[in-house]
Amino acid sequence: MLFSSFIFIFAFLPLTVGAYWFLRPRFGQEPAIAFLVTASLVFYGWWNPLYVPLLMASLGVNYFLGRQLARRPNKALLALGLAGNLALLAWFKYADFLIGNLNLLGAELPLLHLVLPLGISFFTFQKLAYLVDSYRRQVHDHGFNHYALFVTFFPQLIAGPIVHHGEVLPQFTLSGEKPKWELMARGLFLFLIGLSKKLIIADEFAALANQGWASPERLSLLEAWATTGAYSLQLYFDFSAYSDMAMGAALMFNIHLPANFLAPYRALDIADFWRRWHITLGRFLRDYLYIPLGGSRHGRARTSLNLFITFFLSGLWHGAGWTFVLWGAAHGLAVAAHGLWRGAGFRLPKALAWFCTLLFVHLAWVLFRAPDLAAARAMYGALLGAQGLELPGRLARLGDGPVLSSFHAMPNLGQSEAIWLLAALGLATLGKNSIDLHTAERLGRRQALAAIALGVWAVMLLNRVGDFLYFNF
């Protein structure tokens, strides 16, 4: 059930919000929370109800382990809990990847063709952090329904943010018995802004990116840069949209989710980029992987290695494929190199630092998007001009020269698309972001009217809605 679908916008969300605020003041906290858990499971099961029992069993086991660890910390029990969660994730996400690579070495094993349960990469991390913090006795006592809602709360269940139990568990008790209308208004504002980002901008660039990626080996230099630029902007606005809509939906229940996206294309270095992109993933990796590895406590060489390992595993978390492994390794090397660069006292002018950062991120997204290494190689070749510098048909007609007759993989690329790419890049790097607007002391009338107008425009595009990209991870 996509956030940007008719069923969610006009049925599930308003009915769930209305029923929750009907139950809470009349019947108390526990029935309202039990209802919200049930609604979240319906939301999850809308895709495939067969995975709901798996999620419920995992919730029961992890809650039991967490309570045992909180009462009597035990390393063996903690290791068992962590291994069990990681094994479940590995089975669904990496089994076919491992089998495929073994077959390349001569094995003849049949692929399992397992369907990845939605959101398993996200809620697995939440459960891992919960177990570790229970072992450290940092988890306060609470009931099963509260724990179940912490994991399954539908605004963040499928694609984050990866919330920490200390952020949301207390809110289930302290959120109040009545809706806070200011939060309701801010939530609706964020939701409409996110909806417009998804349908008006991200899905528009998706069509352009998919057209070019269908045959990267045929793209001219300009077509390749347009294709990769379209994907970079599609991913930016798609993930930004989901983050806004998740925060907005949660605010309708008086629940504050952490910010997960803060204008990352404005970053002046690669470390700054990762402080802005998928903020909660970076926080989890820092607290539960990088720091336990030793962090920056053992000299520059060890720090660089710890950074590389962290980002290498981040790449593998994003997807079971060598393209994701290389993407994570590239970012690991870049962040480690940046640390050494800064440690040596070097600095770049801000404009140059921004350009270099954005260029690296843009080129790395090729690995993130490519279906395989062959497609990535073809796209990198096209970016370097391996197929020549032919202008797309409509652009070629703008000049006085003859219209080029060679094949173009992107016949719809023209002047308006180029302007749209530049405008979206300007919006991503210069425009005021939705978090700034949402956290302003007061929402202005113009901002509210603009959000409503954009929301109406977006609703008229609901017939062409596509999946959010981070649903794939």
C-alpha cells in the first residue's frame, strides 16, 4: 500500500487517524495502541499477507529476548539474538546472491527465487539495536504492544527512518489523549509536500532515467549525462518524498519521527553528504558498527579501515549484488580519504568542494542503479563519450547544422527536459527544504496554500504512481 496511492490517501490514512483518536480518549492508551499495531499489520499485509505471521513471530521472539537481556545481560543470548535476526535477513536477501556466485565457480545449485519481505532491512536494524541496548540495560520496561508498535508503526515500517526505541517508545505514552491540531496541520503540510515531490518530480525523472538505462551502450555523451542526472534527481526527490510523508503521517498521531533527509546535494564533502543522506542509517552504522570496531580511537590507519568496513557493509545492506558492494566500497574509500585529507589540513574552496562532492556522488549512483556490472561499464563508457557526442534529435534541430541521423536511445530528450533537469538541481541545492519549512515557528498562509495546490496537482497524477525506490532495499 503505497503512500502515494488512492487507497492510502483517501481510505487507510484518514480512517486510521480518525479511529485512533476516537479510541484513545474514550478507551485509553492500550486499546488505541493495540488498534494502531493491528492497522500497521494490515498496512504491511496489504502487499503479501503471507509475511505477516513471519513478522509477528519475529516480534515475539525479539521481545522475549530483549526482556531476558534487560533482566540478566548474557553475551551468549545476545549473540544468539543478533545471529538469528541477521540469518533471517541473509536468507531472504543474500541466499540467491551467494548461490549465483557459487555457480560461477562451478557449482550447479538451483536458485531459490525468494521474495524479499518488504522493509526487512529496516526493521531488522531496529530489532538489532533494541537487543544490544537491552543487553546494556538502556531499555525501560514496557509491554509487548508498545514494542510491536515501535517496530511496525506504518509510517516508518517499509523504508525508514530507522528509529531508535528511546525516540518513539516514550512517545506512545506521552503523546496525549487528544490530537494536537498544530501537529496535524504540520503533518498534512509535510505529507502534501512529499506527495508532490514523488508524483510531480521523482516519477517524471523516473521515465527519463528508465528510458536511458534501457540501453546504456547506445547513449551518446550528452544522453548518458542526462540519464544519470535524471536518476540522481529521481532518487533524491523519491527518498526525500518518502521521508517527508513518513514524518507527516506520524505527526498526525502526535508522534515525532527523526529527520532522515536534509538537503544532501548541498554537502561540501562526502562526510557531510552522509550526515544529510539517510541520516538514521548513518547513525545506526556509527553507533552499532563503526564505534564497536574502534571508531577513531586507534590512529588514522585504523580509523580509515573502520570507515571503509562500515561503508562496505552499508553497500551490501542496500542490495545483494556486486554493484552495491562496489558502491559501498567507493564511498568507504572516499570517506576514509576525506578523513586523511582533512587531517592533513587541506581544504578546497567551497564552490569547488561542492562540485567535487556532487560529481562523486553522481558517478557513484551509476553503480547503485545499474542492474549488473556490464550495464555499469557501458554507462561509464557513455559518460566518457564512448558512443560519441551526438546531440539528441530535438536538440540537434535547434542549431543550423544538419539533423543527425544516428540512432538515439532517448528520442524524447530535448530542450524542455534539459531545463527541467537544471531546475530540479537548483531546487535540490538552493531551495528551502521541507524540514526547514516544517520546523519554522509558524507555517505561513502562502506555504499552506502552496502545499495544498501542489497536493491537488499531485493527486491528479495518482494514476501513474510508481514504487518508492527504497522499497527495494
